[in-house]
Amino acid sequence: MKKIYLLFVMAIFLFLQAQGQGAGDFRSKTGGTGNWNDFNAWERYDGINWVAAISGELPTPTSVTEIQTGHTMTINAIGLVTGNLTVNGSLTYIATPASALTVSGNVTVNASGSFTSPSSGTVVTHALNIGGSTATGVGGNLVVDGIFNMNVFSTSGVVVTFFGTPGNTISGAGTTINFYSLIVNKGTNNTSILDVTSVITIVSPTTTGTRLTIAAGTFKLSSASSLSPYYGEQVICQGIGRLWLNHASALVQRVGSGTSAV
């Protein structure tokens, strides 16, 4: 009877350990700095155990990926992908060359985590795609309870694009949710909504241009965010885009001269 009880306890333990993981999921392997495109920086779940990734094994669009607490991972190339992404450690971009990560799902930055642009350099074309890579993609939320800053260094930035038909949100208790440039490209009309329930900031342009592009879908500002993403005369929404101010203290305005049109 004692042996049966022990086996039962072990089975429960293994079951609980397995919850939340699926074969093909990835997590950062070491506490040092690792590059996303280096298999040596990852562990892969094989359905039973976490094992060191081997050559050719990197996160895929269906992988659930975690940057563990105390670990640092660098996005260092274009064409990098993952499914749902959780950041408990540090995730940042390399200064050069321009690099891109596409997340086919949600991005969650927990209280211990930070997701940032490079701290040096002059590249402003790094990319973070949330919800896939097309307007009719899977969609994804951004949840920030830690730090999310896509313009740490003034001359280096990450363009964040929200894709996908489903309605999604930007939420969380994080005090830093800062965008260099934000693009909404959701669905085939304005019924797909990106609802911003947390206070965010967008870096204002210093010359003629825009840092908020609503190509498709609705950008719904449901927080007391004050944004100045336009310089001079700009078109705020494209043909199937919509801007919705859903908070008494929400503000979207321009800097510089000229007029803006919806």
C-alpha cells in the first residue's frame, strides 16, 4: 500500500510539473546573455522533460516561449518567431543590424521582466509583430506588469505592429509601456479593435511624420493616455481604420505646424 501511495504522489507531481508546457515549447537556458537565433541559448520541452536544444531547434510560431527570471535574451536577427511569449527576465534588441520578432499570440511581461529596445545605436527599423504577420492573423494581446520600452535610446527604436482579426488589448499594471512607433493593422475593416486599457506613451516625432498608424481596425484608447504621435499635417486613420477615444482624459494630438485629418 505504501508503494502504491508513493507512485500516486509521484504521478501527481509529474502531472503538475507538466501543466503549462507542451512538446515543442522553449525557455531560456542560462543566466548569461544569449542570442535568440543561437540554439545553445535555449531549452526545449520534449513532452516529458526540459532538454538542451540542439542545432536547428529554435522557437516556432506555435511554441510557447519563456525568458526565465534572471536570464537575458537578445533579439539579434530578422525572421525570428514564436507563439505566446512570456518575459520574466530581460529581452532586448541588438543595436545592429535591424532585427525582427513575430509573436503569433500574446506578449506577457511579468513584474520581474523587461522587454526593451537597444540601449545604443541608430537603427529605428527594428520590428516587433504581435498577433502574427498579416491583418487577418491570429491576433495577440500585450500584457505589461513589468517594463516595456521600445525607445530606450533616443536614436534607436522598435516599430510595434498589432496584427490579426480578433479584438485584442494592451493592459497591465506596468508603469512603463512606451512605444517608439505603433501600427494597428487588424482585420479587413474597422470592427477589429485594439483596446488600450493601460496608460501608454508614444515618442513624439521631431520632424514631419507619424508614430501612430491605424491602417485597419480600431485603436480604442480606454485609458488616461496623452499621446502626441503626429508632427505637422497627417492623416490619422486610413480608409478602414478608426480612432476611438474612450476615456475622459484620453488625448491624441499633434506637435509642429499643420493640421491633422481623420
